[in-house]
Amino acid sequence: MPELGLKKKRVLVTGAAGGLGRAFAEGFAEAGARVIAADLNEDGARETAQAITAAGGQAHGAKVDVTNAQSCAELAAFAQDTLGGLDVLVNNAAIYAGLERKNFNEIDETVWDKVMAVNVKGVWQMTRAVTPLMKNAGSGAIVNVASATVFSGSPQWMHYVASKGAVIAMTRSLARELGDDNIRANVIAPGFTLTEASLDLIEDAENYGVTRGALKRSADAKDMVGSAIYLASDLAGFVTGQTLIVDGGRQFI
């Protein structure tokens, strides 16, 4: 069995102050990677890094506003200064918590624009900022976080679903454009997952996914980590432009 190839790799995870992002950062650190946990919530990002360090891993916390090109560029420079470059980017930062479920014709235009700025433009800008580091390294892996709602068309959630559909479309184009530089781009599309945000968003969240998939239990953040690590690892060295749905089999029920 080939090695994961993640020991000492340089990994940047956005949206890492909590939820899936924190789980991704901790998982990559456990696999031996050196991690930058970045978030608009700088205190939360540093708490994630401190937790990783306390557990024996290597991590740094940093602030980033993925809607701001200069902020993304500064984070890329931080990766160069602290890690000497970058091998893996996990684009996890997104607006999810606090979104109201509304019919498509009731969504406020400013809310729509904010969702697109973070969930779509943010992925583009962060990727654009760090790909020169990967090109310098001779290879790289990008793991974009979308959502299984793209395939179910979750009602009263169109702004979020549309933004995550765009992430999948962008990733396919990125895979084509970056292939010549030996940089792979893939997507993990989580199903409903028990995070702090989900508990606030969905009534009776603990039981929401139990009867909706082939696996009769709810998912937690750690259920998503292995798929992200796989897509970033040497095991997926010939995998690019793909979307891996991780929803406990809900899509075919």
C-alpha cells in the first residue's frame, strides 16, 4: 500500500476556526503535515493551531478574509515565510452559519452577494494566491469543499446550493488549467454534518440525517476528514477534477 505522503507536507486550511475546517486542520496534522489554520476569526484560528500543537502536531494560526485579494496574498506570503511554501490548499471557508432558509424569490440581494463573495469568489482568490507556491514546489493538491446539497437541490437554500455548485464547476476548470503544473484539484461534497453551525441551523439536528441515508446515523466533522486527506495524498496522485460525495449514501436512497 502506498504511503499517504503527507508527512512534513505544507497544508493551508481556510475556515479553520471551528467545524469542518478545524477537523480538517487537525486531521492533516495527525497525518504528519505542517498546517496553517486560517480564518476571518483570528482568535479561533489560533485556538485551532494551539490545540494541534498541544497534541504534538505542527500548526500556525492566521487571519484571512477570502473576499479580499490582498488578504489572500498576505496569507500566501505567510505560508512562504513560515513553511517555505505550500503543497496543499483546503478551501473550506464559506458562509453557512446564520443563513436563513427562504424561497428563492425572497432572498435578499445583499445576502446573495455576500454568499457568492465568500463561497465562490473566495475559493478563486485563495487558489489564485497560493498556486505560484505550488508551481515553485513542482506539484500541489487543492481540495475544495462543496456540499451534497448541489445534487439534491435543497429547497429554500438556493443561494448556498448555487454557490457550492459553482465550486464544483470551478474545480473542473482548475483541474484542466493546472494539470500541466502537476497540481491536482478535487472536491469533497459533505452531506449534512453535525457541527456547531448545523445545530443552530436545523431543528432536531442530531436526528436529521439518521433516516435519510444508507448508513443510519448522523455524520460528524471527523467523518469528512479521511476523504479530504485522501484527495490531498499520494494515494490520489492520478485523481483530479473529481467530486467525492460523503453523505452516508443519501444520494441513492
